[in-house]
Amino acid sequence: MKDQAKLYVFGEVLFDCFPDGNVVIGGAPFNVAWHLSALGDAPLFVSRVGTDELGDRIQKTMSEWEMPLDTLQRDTEHPTGRVTITLHDGDPTYDIEFGAAYDFIDAAGIPPITADDVVYHGSLAIRHEVSRSALDACLAAGPRVFLDVNLRDPWWQGIDWDQYLRRVHWAKMNEDELHMLGFDQGGLEKNMQAFCARYEVEQLILTRGRAGALVLDQAGNFHQVEPPPLKETIDTVGAGDSFSAIYLHGLRQGWDIETIIDRAQHFAVEIIATRGATPKDRELYRQYR
């Protein structure tokens, strides 16, 4: 990955509403952009929020975190996104509102993206045809793509995933999502090999919770590093996003795959010991820069 390439993070920003009354800014792409900003990667976050109080809070928070606001769009018709989170033994379930501002990201508000650039995107923000068209515009020039598969029922259904997976250089998902995409006919490694044979990705990154992560590279080699012990589990919201951020950071820094996996797993453990997905302690990031 070229160091001088611009890094775009496309997708939703919303408020995670927890059972204890806490309301925390989140959304997988926003979480990734938040971490990458603290890591010094200067991502451009492409999203859309309402002209409401929650949208103002997001804009203010991004400004205080020194995240560029150039590609954050404001919407006068649709509200800032919200998700109600229910926790069961620390594991979250999500009630995601439809018709949020991030469903209407405008392609005209996105600067030209070149083949040298890198685009990170997830799954949720392309549930609506308007934001889906905006993403298509982002990918038109053939940039390098990191797809963070995050399949939330029912929002991932009805999308032509084949066209997006064929554009991907790095694909990250969990084992359930690999099965949901149709790769469930053999053991874990065979399913990963079948995915890579079909889509020719440079790396397939499979996260497995407490079992760590498994990566299959373009040469057919598997990579795995023993995950660190958990410090404390407050909630797992955003753990996968923190893993993705360190993975992208490591790709930009030229780290080898084992180093990336190791550091990504350690950072995810830090996030699991934190309420929500966007810690404001910059010291947390220092060792990963």
C-alpha cells in the first residue's frame, strides 16, 4: 500500500444507545476512522448526518478529535442514525433505525478518488440505493478496497454482494458471515480457500472471537497468532472495528501479517475493556503508532 495514498472511510455514523442510558457515537466505519485518525493515518470519513442535535454532536466530536470534516455531509430531511443496543452476557444485539441520514450519502459531495487511493467500507451503509450509488462512485476508478463485512439482519439482504466482493483487495469477516455469504461446504480452511479462489483477494481476514484471527494470503498461506488474554470484558461493541483499524494501519506501515494480527488482537482487547467503541485516551494509541 502506498504511503501517500489517500485513505477514505465510507459509511455510517450513528449513536449507540446502551441499556444503562449511555449514548455513545459509533457505527463501524466511524469507529475505524476514529482509531485511524488517532494513529496518524489522516482518513477522510465519508458519511452523512442530520441537521439535528445529534448531528451537531458528531461534527463537534470529530472536530475535537481533529478529524477532517470535508466529507461529512449534513442532511436537512433525514435524522442522524441511532441504534438501540441490548447486552446479553456482554454480547450486543442491535435494533438499527432505517431512513437515517447515512442512507442518503450524496455522490456529488465526495471528492474524486483515484486508483492509488484506499477505500474502506462496510455493509450497513449500502442497504439503501442512494448510499449504494455513492459507494459505486467511490469505487469507479478502481481504488484498493478493504471490505469489512458486517452483516446485520435484515439489512444485508437484497444486495449484490458478488459485485462488491470482486472489487476487494482485503476482506474481513467472521466465520458466521463467511457462511452467510455461501461458503459453508467444508471445514474452516477449505471455506476460506473457496472464497479466495472465487474472489482472488489479497488477504481474507477471519476474526474468531476468543480463538483469535486467521488470515489466508494470496499465495495460499495461512497466518495465525495466539490472542492475548482478556483484561476485562465491559462490552464487545467495536472490538472488530478496532481490529480493522489496526489492520489497515499495519498495511500502510508495511508490517508483516503476523505483526498486524498480533497488534490488532491486543488493541481489540483494550477496546473490550472500555465502554463503547471510541475511547478518548490518546495514550491508548501511542504504542501502535
